[in-house]
Amino acid sequence: MKIFLFLTIIVLGILLYYQVQQNPATMRIGTLGVFIVIGVVIFMYHFLNVTPKVLKLTVHIGYSMAVFFGILLLLSMVRHSWKKSHQWGLPLLVGVYLMCLLLFSQWSLWWLSAPWLMLYFVWQFCRFIVSSVVYGYQSKAPTRGPLVVLGGGLAEGYRVGNIVDKRIQAAVTDANNMSEYPMIVFSGGQGEDQLISEAEAMRDWSVSRYAVPFEKTQLEKRSRNTYQNLKYTSQLLSQQPFTFYTSGYHVFRGVLLAKKQNIDAQGRGGFVPLVYRIPAFFREFAGVMSMNIRRQILWALVWGIIAFVINQIMTY
């Protein structure tokens, strides 16, 4: 058993390495990574000689924590969906589910099966985190341009804030290390509460603060979100490959959005303090899940049905 587990972990590690080399912008990396972690935990269990009583207690505690965390993830997705579209579909669906979770709590079969739906979201979150971290670590500085800096809001409606400044810093650092200074595109439209477009504010900031040559800058001023940032910038650059710069936690969702539009782009991240990065990952996860909302609902239903069937079999 130990040899089989060890060999399985090795094979999964090889597959993970191959996937990273071939295409790092995929959630398959997270799938392989999570399976490797599970394999290592099981492998360590056999070495530590954990008693059945301790194992059962650990599983119960882990299950309870996972269900609670899953509810937080589900509520985070509802919040993201509402802010994005102001449609009642998903909030109502989640509300009905949580009500049923409480109303039918006395039915043991339902109580055993329904919380497994929360584990689905925990599973997806773990895949997302692993994929995002791996992509960030493997991302290498480009050797040529163009470079694209994505907007992220303006302080007081006109000024570049600290988070966007870190994006600009990352792009300028890579640009300064190239043999030929690249074209830098600043992408971001003007919101209702902003005095100028994000693109103009970032360009002015980079020229005055980091001495970026004005003639080496271009502006994309139509976009209102990341999807449009990538779409309109790709059109501006005549579909040529580029490297975009955003906050570290936002890079992976950016490359998934680029991939969805068949845009040849890689992402690089500016530094973000850990205190901001942790809550941001919840928003990014909700954003990734909403990219294929129908597929996620379908898989969640399949997951719940399988859990119901398994618990029914175990009950009898």
C-alpha cells in the first residue's frame, strides 16, 4: 500500500510538471496539486500509526470546518454575482438551499448528504488556490513587449493608488531589463466617479514618477472590467501576443479570461500585502466560478446527487 501511494504521488508530480510546462493557465494544475496533497496526507497517516479514534475525530473536525468554509465561499459567490449583475437567480437558489438545510435537518439522510455540496466549493477553491499560486511562481519576465498595465481604480477619482502603483512598478522593472524599451499600453476606462480615465492617470503617473518615455506609451480608454481590458487591448495591438500586469492575486483569473477569448497573453503580478491578498482571493475565486456558472451549477448538482446516493447506500 505504501509503495503504491508513493508511486502514485510520483506519477502525479510528473504529470503536474508536464502540465506546468505545456500550459500553466489551467485549473488542471490545481486538480493534480490537490490530489498530490491528499496522497501525501494518506501516506503520512500510514507512517504515523494514527489510531482509528484519532482519525475519526480528525475527519469529523475537518468535515465540519470544510462545510462552514464552503458556506462562506457560497455566500462570497452570491455577493459577487449580485454586484456584477443585480439578478436574483443565484441568491434565491442559494437561499432555498440554506433554508432546506435548516428545515430538514432532522432528516438524517438529508443532513448527511446536503452539506456535501459545500465540500464541492471547497474542492474548487483548493484547485483555484493551487493553480493561482503555481502560475504566479512559474511566470517569467518577458524578453520583449508589448506590455499592458491593467487599471484598478483611482484614489480620489484622479490619482493612482498603491495597488495600481505596484502594477506599474512591475511593468517598468521588466521594461528596464529589456534590450529595447517596449511599448507599454495602459488599459482602463473612466468610471462615473472618476475625473479622468484610469489609462490616462496611469500613463501620467508612470511618465512623471518612473521616467517612462511618453512616446513608448499607448492608451486603451474604453474598458470597464478585466474582460474588456484584454479584449480592447488585443484589438489595439492587432492581436499580437503581450504580457499584462495586474495585482498578484488577480493574475490567474486574467489569464483564464484571456484564454476564454483566444488571446495570446501571459500575466505578471505586482506586489500586494498579505492582509489584502487573502480577502481578494475570495473575490477572485467567485469571479472564476462565475465564468462558467451553468457548468458549476451542473457539477454541484451531480456532486450532491452522488453524495445522496452514497449516504443512502451506507444508511442501509
